[in-house]
Amino acid sequence: MIEIINLHKRFDENYVLRGVDLKINQGETLAIIGPSGCGKSVLLKHIVGLLQPDEGYVSIEGKNINNLTITELYEIRKLFGFLFQGAALFDSMTIEENISLPLIENDYNYSQSKLDKIVIEKLELVGLPGIQKKKPSELSGGMKKRVGLARALVTNPKYILYDEPTTGLDPIMSDSIDELIVHLNKQINVTSVVVTHDMFSVKNVADKVSMMHEGKIYYSGTYNEILNSSDNIIKSFVKRTVI
């Protein structure tokens, strides 16, 4: 379980998080929505300890990650896979080198044959068998997202964080990414947090939806509850993103 308690964060005069409270239950897919600049991606980075809050804390499986040593924090991070908004692949590396990098950097001490086997398995899992020798420049945007997801899965995480997984993709490719998120959630029983402004994607993947507004969680509910809300702020956001 992930719990976020009274989380505050500012960057100089920019007050981004203003007391976020949120609970993410094991096995669910939570979509975090809200307009650009409302703090969604900043919140994700706090969950894995890439940013430290000014006030409040994040608890992962009962551990306040603000109080952990660097070594303890690295161990907690092994529970997570993170799909960055632009996939964040290294252009100078092959696909197999990109995917195996977390295992190498975190000293899993696997043999090369073991690494090769894992890469093949993860590429098959995201529907891209046989591309391990290619470079990122040879792939489409949707394929890069899938490779980024394969890398996020390489450590067999309990939690996967998705930062705008369908941004920049055409509707067909967006649907395929959504289908993959749902498939992985069922197949490997991970807990997923999807940051997005794409309400079509929310409809496809989310068990629960939390909307951020002015640095806080403004509303939580199902997709249908959000869609049919009479609240003017929610209605305004939904109108901009659905129509």
C-alpha cells in the first residue's frame, strides 16, 4: 500500500503541492488527473523519493521513505517500475542494453545469458519480440513507450508508475498502450498509478480516479462519477479533455 499524507512542495515561489492526501490500495489501478502544471508528475517523483517534500511524507508498505537511508531508499525503489513521459531511452544504447540497465546498475549480478533471457521475456510481455538489437531511433513513438515499459518491468516490480503514457500517440496506439496496462495489471497483479490528462485512457484503465486541483486531491471516485459530476471545476476539466 502507498499512503501520501499532507504532502507539500514548493520550488522557490511556485507552490506546487499544498497538502496532498491519498491512499493507493494493493492491486488497484489509480488514475491521477488534472490540468497541466497541477503537480501530477511532481507527486509521482515524491512517491519514489526522487523529490523530498517540504512537509508531510510518503509511506510505502508502512515505511516513511523520508526517514530512510540512501541504501534503504534504493531497496524501496526496487519495488517500483517507472514509465517516464518520453520513455527516456538512451539513444546510444541498443534496446537490450536499455532494458537490462536497471539490473546492471542495481547489482543484480546476473550472467549475460540470464540478462538476455530476461530482456527477451519482457519484450515478449509488451508485444515486441525480437527487437533487442535495434536502437531507439529505429522505433516509432508507441514502440518506444513499450520498450520503456519493458524496462520498468525488468525488476518484477510490485508497483508501476506511468507518467502520461499516451501523450503524443495517435488514438490507435494510445488504445494499445491502455490495453497493455490493463493486461499487465491482471497478468502480474501489480499496483498501477497512471498520471494522465487523457480521460479516454482513464476510462480504459482506471479502477479509481483522483483529480488534482490547486495542489491538492480535489475529488476521488470512479470514472463514471467524475464524468457525471455536477461540480463546476470537475465539469470544466472533463469538458476540455473529453470533447
